[in-house]
Amino acid sequence: MKHRLLYIPIALLFMLSFVDCAKKGTPSGGPRDSIPPIIVRSSPENFSTNFTGNEIEIRFDEYIKLKNLTKELIISPPMKYAPTITPLSTSKSLKIKILDTLKPNTTYSFNFGNSIVDNNEENPFEYFKYIFSTGSYIDSLKVSGRVSDVQLVTPEIPTAVMLYEVNEDFQDSLVYSEKPTYLTVTKDSTGTFELTNLKEGNYLMIALKEKDNDYTFQPQNDKIGFVNDLVSIPTDTTYSITLFKEMPDYRLARPSLVGKNQILFGYSGRADSMDIEVLSEVPNEYSSTFFKDEKKDTLHYWFKPSIETDSLIFKVSNGNRIDTALVRMREFYNDSLNISAIKTGTIKLKDTFKLRANIPLVSFDPEKFQIMAKDSSLVEPFIKLNKEYNWVELFFPKEEDQSYNVQLFPGALTDFFEKTNDTLYFNLSTRLNSDYGTLGLTLENVDHFPIIVQILDSKYNVVAEDYLTENKDLYFDELTPDKYYLRIIYDDNHNGMWDTGSFLNRMQPEKIIYYPSQIEVRANWSLNEIFRLK
């Protein structure tokens, strides 16, 4: 009996050991839900014909919510008055209330993109389309293609692609004021697109990268691309569209007096032959000059002597365009001459050192410029006055790993009012050649000449370029270690620069072709690349 009683506490201890070994914690709740919502009923049903109502209800098997609806939803054809779409929070029903008058015999498509998600895990119901027709059948034709950007390696997303039906009421100007007949957007950086549920007919195809997303072309803000010929649907053709920013038409802004003797004449568009003439009565000794702003579309107009009058009237001409402008006069203090360097610090061996002035410069005295190396040796500069931008340009021979002190003594520069500078100092330095990389370039399959070959940094700023009228090997040196883009421009009009296109004139931009990948330049490294153009 004693032996049996001894087994009882041993058995209890054995049972307790199993209880202690149990894991502590909260229940996991099972695997994470990864299934998107499922439609259980639509009223009217998807792909309905002879649609006459103004309300649509789509019920799901679970609670859903709408995420980034304004960005994701594409309605084609676009509606003048946007429909009301709920839920605003969560619901098992998605409701569409149409506020616009629907067109007869037209197929409408609501593409929700990734905006419909379940309430808990936000699993998206990807690219759900609700389609109905106000006619007796659903249009089922489609067309596809790719959008590129003439100045960028990859186009910005999303970009809208549109079709305008060409009928007896069609005019090119509709793209500025009317929404298109059909609409879609590019889905990713490849620029591919597909327009579906189209009806047979002839269409103008355009692409827009918009600022306001109103599906109309606003040249001041938007990029546009177009297919040269009308698109005839049905078609098996895959279309390519090149986006570009139009050069706005020349327009003079209202000029303003900003100093005692300075007036700013702002403008938009190209102003290659702009001239300003005073029409008001002024003293016999009146004289004037102007220079371009280096960053803005503005002319800095300076005059002397000061005029005591309420206003001045000017004639501003640019080519065949002539404007009359009135400038109200106010009291200002006299401006004093200010000289500054466009860039200081490190300078490359082949760079020109540039100074800018706020008042027009009329002359310089080369004897009052001094450039001294760190070993106290003097370097003779070549000096030029750039009157277009009011710069002083100094080019001088430089050595690697050297420092230079540029000094302008009083009287080195004389401005429009016969005032001169005080003593000025600027410190510059060069780096070792081994701190830079070089690029040798061979071109193959160039279609025609002349071309512009450019190297650009990651922000598409041009860091080096060359102009070729015939094929030859190129060599770029003093490239700061970085990753660069390489491109060529076909200069079709032989003016030495890239020219954009025009929608109304049906003129495509000059073609730009990028090297397939970025080029990495390393310090003390020489690259040799072959650019094979298609």
C-alpha cells in the first residue's frame, strides 16, 4: 500500500510537466487574407446593352473601400460631369450615379485600376472594368501602342492616350477644349497602352502628359504627341507616339520698372530678333541698351538719363510682331555696379571663367586683370565681353592640381553709366587629370548628318556635346565620375540646336536617340563605347 501511495505524487508531477511545456501567447488568427473581393451581383449586369438608367450598383462578397479613386479611375468616353461614386468609407456595395447625359449608341467603360480594395488587408481587385452600351451592342474593337518622350529615356507615368472621332464636326482645335471620344492611360514606364471597346471609324490619336488632368491640351503646361495620319479602326497596326513640349507662341508680358533706370521686358516663346524702341518724347542725350537674362525669358532694358515723367511708351518688335507697351514710372534709388562669378571653386582645364554684372558693361581694361598661380607666377588671360548676357569671359591656360587667384583692380570694368568696379578677388582651383574619366565614342548606322552628340547628367543637364557634319570618332575628357546619359539629335534644319514640334502644324520634334543604358564614368578610367543606332 505504501508503494502505491508513493506513485501518486510522481504521476501528478509528470502531468504538470506537460502543462508547463505548453507555449504561452496570443492566437495567430490563421493565415493572412490574400484574396481580393469577389463580385456577387451587378445591377445592371456588366456588359449590358440598351442602358437607359443613371445608377449602377455592384455588390461584393466582403466589405470594400475605394483607394486613390481619382487617380485610378478612367472613364471612356470621358464625361463632362463626373459621376458620384461611393462608398466614401466602407460598404459591400459600390454605387455609381451618372450625372451626365449619355451619348446614344455608345459603349462606356469604367476602368477602376487598383482602386477597389478589401477593407481589412487592402487586397486590390485589379483593373476591374464595368462596361455598358447605350446601343444594342458592345463595341469590341481595340488599338494599342507605345508612348515615348523625345527628351527623356523613359516617359513619365501616367500619360493619357486619346482618340478623337473624325466626323463632319471635327476640328483640330477640339483638343484644346473638348474631351476625347476614347481615353486610356499608360500603366508603367514602358509607355505601353491599349484602347478597348472602340467602334469602327477614323480617329485622331494623341497622347498628353498633363498638369491638370482635364483631358484637354493646355500648351503652356502639357506635353503632347500625335500620330501623323488618321487611325482607321479596325486596324492591326501598333502605334508609336512621341511626347514633346511645344514652344509657346511669342507673347510680350507687361513690362515693369524695377530700378531707377531699369525696366524688365518679359516674354514667352522664341525671341531671336527682339528690339525695343522708346516712342515717348525723351531728351536728346537719351540712350539705352539691354541684355538677356541667363535663366528667365526676360530682357533687362537700361536707359539714361533718368526721366521725370508719369510713364514711357515703347515699341517692342520681334520679327513681324510689333507691340506697344506702357511703363509707369516710380521713384527708385540709383543702382550700383555689382560683379559676381557665375561659378567659383573647382574649374576644369578647358573651362572659361565667367563673371556676371547687374548693369550693362561697355568696356574693360585688360591691364587691370591679374591671374596669379599658387607659385606666384602670372598667367595671361584672353578676355571677352559677352554683351548678349552681360558676361565677362576669361580664358587662360591652366595646369592640373593648381590654384589661381583672379584679381580685378579698380577700373577693370566700366558700366553703362561710366561707373567702374572696386577691387575684386576670386579663387579657383583645378584637380588632377586622374580625378576625371574619359569617353571615346564610335557611331554606327547614323541615318543622316548633321547631328548633335550630347552627354547628360542624371538630371538631363548637358555636360558635354559635339556637332558633327560627318561621321568621325569622338573623345570626351574631364568627365567627373558619375553615371551619364548619351544621346544624339538629328539636326534636320541645320540650326545647331534641338527643335521641338507643333501639333497644329503637324510637325514632329527633331528626333533624339538615347544610348541603351547609362554610362558609368570612373576616375582615372578611359571608356570606349560603340553607339549603334537603329
